[in-house]
Amino acid sequence: MISTNEMGFICSLGAGALAFVTARRWLGAGSKAASDEPMWRRKVGPLARLLAPTGSDAETLRNLLHRAGRPAPEEPRRFAEERALALILGFCLGGVFLFLSPTGMGRVAFLSAGLIGWLYPNRRLRGIAQRRMNEISRALPSAVDLLLTVIDAGFSIEQALARVAVELSGSPALAA
């Protein structure tokens, strides 16, 4: 005889396996489409367009992406897609919590996981931007000092910049 806990565990495993297989098909694992973009980006695109910031929020996002080393024009769209995917995954994880604990705590976990899915991409982007700015702040004095030294040695400005670029090629933040 199977107990209630064992039955719940077996149902959870089955639901997890079904979700995994469905997610692999939905996200396009193993298939190549005509577009270079992954399948998941095309699937979350409509939601991303609805959730994309506008006005001053869009400008703030562009500035933050630029500070994080993502200056390309399509990056705000790509970030909106990543944020939409995180929101979907957060609610999916919350749905698992809700299924495993259908009490009030399950509902709180469901909403909390969705909220984390919504907030995490911005938090992560801010962290990346801050680390990159700190790296630039640490490397810039060395670059300026080396530039002045090379110019004082008689190199032209073009030669001096080329020399600094070679010497500081180990600092990707300054290279970008």
C-alpha cells in the first residue's frame, strides 16, 4: 500500500519529468530554426515586449546595460526577454511550491518565487555593472600613468595608445 506522502512524491516526480520534457520542446533544445536566436527568445518575445520599460525607465536601462558592458542597440530587447524568462521560471518554480504545499505557505512561496524572478535580472545586472565600474576604476590610473610615461619617452599619441593597449590587454573592462 502506498502512503499519501509516497503518492505525493511520485506525482511530483512525474510532474517534474513532464515539465522538463515540455520545457525542452518549448525552448527548442536540439532543433535549429531559420533564425540565429534561440527558440526561448522567440517564445518569450511577446511577453518581453509587454514588460519592456518605456520613457525614462528605458533610458535608465540602456545606461545600466552600457555600464555593464552591453552597449549594443539590441541589448534592451534582449534584457527584456531575459527578464520575461526569469519571471516565467520564477512562477513555474512557485507553482511547484504551490503544488507541494497547497496551504497558505504554498501561495506565499508561489508569489515570492514570481517576485524573485521579476527582480533578480535587474539585481544581477546592477551587480555586473558595479563590478565592471570597480574594475575600470582600479585599472584606469595604471593606464593613464603608462600613457604619460610612453608619451614622455617620445612616442606619438597613436603609438602611445597602441602601447598601452598591448600592455593592458589583460584588463577586458578597459578594452571594451
